[in-house]
Amino acid sequence: MDEWRRFANAHLQEELIAMAEAIVASLKSEEEAGTPSDLAATAKAFRELQQRWQEVADAPLHSGKRLWDRFKAAMDFIRSRCEVYFAQLRQERSTSLAAKAALIEQAEALANSTDWVKTAARLQELQKAWDESGPVPGEAARNLAQRFRAACNVFFSRRRDDLGSKKKEWDENLTRKDALCERAEQLSESTEWDVAASELKKLQAEWKTVGPVSHKKSEAIWNRFRSAADKFFERYHKRHELAAAEKVAEHAVHVVGLESLVALEEAPDDLAAQVQALRTAIAGAPHVEGAEMKALRDWCQRMSSMLPPSFTESVAAIVWIDCTRGF
């Protein structure tokens, strides 16, 4: 059985020799023609022939040396022509090896960084550079890749854990800031000026002690709090004008009461009582000056000339005129 295998191998060796000698002939032809050879493809074929020969290396003793000499002669010629390519390939791999080693050193130096944003961006740049740095053969490639990947994994695992703890802290801070916003919004409508102003200042001071929230929600929650505070303090600075407006509004209510009586066609039986009640209310209204109040006063006095005829015959008319003059 062993002799038959050797005999079969001899035929396979003949085929490999023919393939190698065909490559030799092609290289010589290209050299004579001045045509550049595809050394990358030739080198690949060279390696494949070497591997296949090893698989059928056992040949009959009487022909084994002769076949090997032919194959070796052809392969030596191919190797000599590919030597420039092989030298270039060795140089590229050496350069790639040095580049990958440098990238590993940088990645390992950054593995324990806590500057999460900048370091993550830098490691992503290193990962891209790694992919572009070219191949390294064999076991060295696996060892280098494992070291580089391990350094990157250390950093990104630490960043993920840190982000998880920060999210919890951000959520707690957001809850506190929501509560401050709610209270500020309640105070924004207050008219207890000094009390509300003092409390809002305390809320502003407390806000500064609360830590950060998620970047996506930071601006919105701050704008909400600031808007409530701004609304109150704008009203606070105009509080005297607002107070005067409220007083004018109180007088305006009484004007409406007078107008409703003017609109009546007949004087009611209790006209005097109604007018007297308005007179008392007007007398008790707060004093206020200003253009709006002057306009109300002028209007009330003009209403005296607008009394229905049935009113002028009533004792209420005297009270009425005195009432309108009370503005």
C-alpha cells in the first residue's frame, strides 16, 4: 500500500513540477518582453505549490531525488524573482507591527482614564488606525489584537459602569430640581412680595447645590426654573403698579354697579338703598390716583346727567349725585 501511495505521489509531483515550470516560463517571457510580472499573484502561487508538495512529498526512491531537483530548481527561480516582493512584504509587515505596537501602548495608557468623552473619541480614532495599519502574520497578529482589544474593553467597560451610576445620580437630581421648579411656579403668582422674594432667593441658592442632570434634560429644566423666577421678579419690580391697578379694578366694579342702575327705565322701590350701598362701598374703596382713575371719576360724574326722569323725582337722586362725586 505504501508503494502505491508513493507511485501516486510521483504523478502528482510531476503535475506540480509542470505548474512550477510553467510559471518559470511565464516569468522569463515577461522579462524578455519587458512586461512587469504580477509578483503578488506569483508569490501566492509559489506558497500554494510549496504546501501542495509537502502533502505529496513521499515518492518512489528511484525517482524521488530527480523529481525534487526539478521542482526545487523551478521554485528557486520563482523565489529569486519574487524576492523583491517578499522584501517589500516583510518591510510592510514590520511597519505594520511597529504601528500596531504603538497603538497598543496608547490604548493601554488610556485604559484607566476618567476623561470619558475625550478618551472615548481618542480610542475610536485608535481603532480606526488599527484597521488601517495593515496585516501582521501568524500568532503575532492574534496576540497583538488581543492586547489592543483588551485595553479598549477595559476603558469602555469602566465608562459603561460609570454612566450607570451617573444616570441614577442624574435622576435623583432631576427629581430635586422638579420640586424646586414646582415651588418656584407657585410663588411666581404670589402677591406676598417680600415673603415670596425671600423664598425664591433661597430656592435659587438651593438650585446651585443640586448636582447635574442628564445633558438632554439640563437646558429644559433650567429654563423652567428661571422662567418662574423671572416671572415673579418682573412682577415684583412692578408691584406698585399692580397694586394700583387692583385698586382701580375695585373702583371699576362700583362703576359697573352705577351703570346698571342708569340702564333701568324705572326707579326701583329700593333705589335709595341701592344707591346708599354703592355710596358706602365707594367711600370704603382704597384711594388711588392716576390716569385710569381720573377717567373713571369723570365718567361717574357724567352719569349724573344721564339719570332717567323717574330717578330725578326720587330722593335717591341727591344721594346718587353725591355718590358719583365720591370718586
